[in-house]
Amino acid sequence: MVQRAFRRRCGIDPTLAKNIRRWYEQFQETGCLCKGESPGRPRTSEKNVHRIQEAFHRSPCKSTRRASRELTIPHVTVWPVLRRRLLMKPYRLQLVQALSVGDRRKRTDFCDMLLEDMEDDTFLPRLIFSDEATFHLSGEVSRQNFRIWGLENPHEIVQHERDSQKISVFSAVSVRKIYGPFFFEGNTVTGNSYLEMLQDWLFPQLNEDSEEFIFQEDGAPPNWHN
């Protein structure tokens, strides 16, 4: 409630709820919000801060535990110094597709070719895009894509059932029609089951609708089965 009132009155984000509770308890006990002596650890010396800074300037990929061993400085000191005193952040590596010298030109040429082909009204209807996905029947939540927005942490708990039942589904789509869904037998899509689906279910429908089509699929392992 204090956070909401602060945001309405000042128009900026309030401090954390734990700080508000700490100030309230301090005022209840002492009748004052004056800052006294900190009961925590002594402040890290400027010499050690400089040593930590130099260590990570030389080796930015060094782990904090390795730096702790090399500098003989406790790990619980190295991490706060990096984040609070030096204002450094740990950035994750990103895996990207390596591009050779001629790849950019090939991509540009491919886009130009598509734009030219799209001038033909019969081109887009011939494109068939496809994909498959796995759904857990227990309602499993993807922590990578799921977020809870709020003013405070709700501490939400989701129970996870190991080896829960799941089902794999395939679908294809064009500008005119949706093909599917097709439900695979078994828990995993294999190259053989994927090929049987194409031969017995999808391609007969595509051939019935049009003698010419361009079938698009991604690089999933079943799609590249020998």
C-alpha cells in the first residue's frame, strides 16, 4: 500500500518492500530513522577493489570463484565488489549462426528472389509451412517464457511431474488452408514416424489440393533423418 501511494504521489518507482518494513520496524523500536553504525562486514579496502578490477580487466571471462582463489579474497567479497563498487554485470554468451564472406550476399539475393516471385499471384498459395510441438498433459509451465507481473514477488510455486504424459502434434499451413493437427503415436517423434506421416497423411492432401507446392520445414532431427 505504501509503494502504491508513493508511486501515485511522486510518479517514480518506490523502494523495495523489505526496505519499507525495515524502516517501519526501526521507527517502532527507536522512534528515529537515523542511520547508525552498520553491524555488517567492514568495507572492502580500495586496494582490494583495485586488485579485483585489474583481475577482470585482464581476464573478463574469469569466474568469481577462480578470482577469489587467485587473489585470496573471499568469494562473498568479490561478487559484491563487482556488482556494487565496480558496477559490472555478468553477460551471457549468445550462440549465433556463423556467417561466411558470401553469406550476406546470398541472403540478400534470396530476399530479392522472393520479392520478385511474390509478384506472381500463384507463388504464395504454393508455400506450405510446417512445424511440430510437444504438449505435456500435466500442464507443464515453460519457465523460459512464463513471467508473473506485480508489485511484489508472489512466490508462486508450480508442481512439476517428472516423466509426465505428453503428446506430439504436427500442423502445416498455407495462405488458404490449415492441415492438421496430426497427433503422433508415442511420446517422441522419430524420423520413421515423421516420414510415415508425410507419405500417408500430409502429401496426399497437398497433391489433392495442388499439383505444385513448396514444402517448408525446420531443422529438427526427425526432419533430417536418413
